[in-house]
Amino acid sequence: MDLFSEEKRLFNLPNAQLIYIENFYDTLKADYYFDTLKKTTKWQQDDITIFGKTYKQPRLTALYANNSKPYSYSNITMQPTIFTQELQQIKQDIEQEVNHKFTSVLLNLYRDGNDSNGWHADNETALGINPVIASLSFGETRPFHFKHRDIKNERHKINLNHGSLLIMQGDMQHHWLHQIAKTKKTIGERINLTFRSIV
């Protein structure tokens, strides 16, 4: 697919390379993957410690990979399960689009508006200097908020729709934070897959 085709939205932002493909998968295929992943993924809910207090992480997660390398973030260390056939196919589809090889995927299940992911950057040492992160969404649309660490008026939002793909690359993880915020709206489930390479 041409990088400058109408199917892709490129964001002209400082210190970031961000591409959004709204219809990476059509509705039929996105529905299939949502149902399959919800049923077959080995979901877990880890404890997370914030300011000395321990809580249940406000979402379910799972880690899959083509190797046995663990992934650590926010004082949580996850052990991977080998890619399923569906995850392997999704990985290949995204690799062809992005022209980048991934070794693992972190899955998040947001069960309702109370499930969230606070401000953070995917800047763990294990991801390398300028990681390529491919974020695939299935299910309910949730807004993806991102803000520059130093330029205060650089705050943005993208609605991540069913079957959409968001690609973050370059030095974005050094200069930007992102989140999926809580909402009081009555909303359904969302599954997010973030493909990455653990070095």
C-alpha cells in the first residue's frame, strides 16, 4: 500500500512518526478476530503498585511471542505464550504493511469504560532505542490521547475504531506520552494488540 494513499493518515507532529489506518481490516474480518481473540486468549489480571498501594490492573492482559523472552513494565514481568495461528497471521499482515519484523504482542482487554491505561510511553530498554509499535484495535471505539512531554500545546486525540491500525515509530516514545482514559459512558469491550520487538 502506498504510504501517501488516502487510506492512511499521516500526522505532522514534532518528534513523532505517527500513521493511522482506519480500515486495516474490514468489519467482517475484524469481527472474526475480536470474537476469536476474546475466547482463546490466556487473559490475566496482574497487580500493579502505585505510590505504595497495590491494585488490580484496570484491564486484562496477555503476552504472546515467537520466543521465550519476558516483557517487563510498571514493575510487572510477563512471560509469553507462543503465537497462536491467528496472531501469527495478524503479525504477518502488519509486518507487510509496516515493513518491520515483530517478536511479540501485548494484548489488552478493556471490558468497559472503567478499564483504562494511564499516561505512559513504550520506552522500556528491552524495546530498543526507537521502537516501532503497531497498535491494532478491535471492538468498541476508544479515544487514544497523546501529548508531548515538553511542548504543552501539543495534545491530540484519535478515535481508534474497530479494525484500525496505529503505527508509532521514530523517536516518539522519547518525547510523547499516551493513554486510554476511563469514561463514564456505557461502552462495550475493546481488544487492543500492540506488536513490538523485544531485543
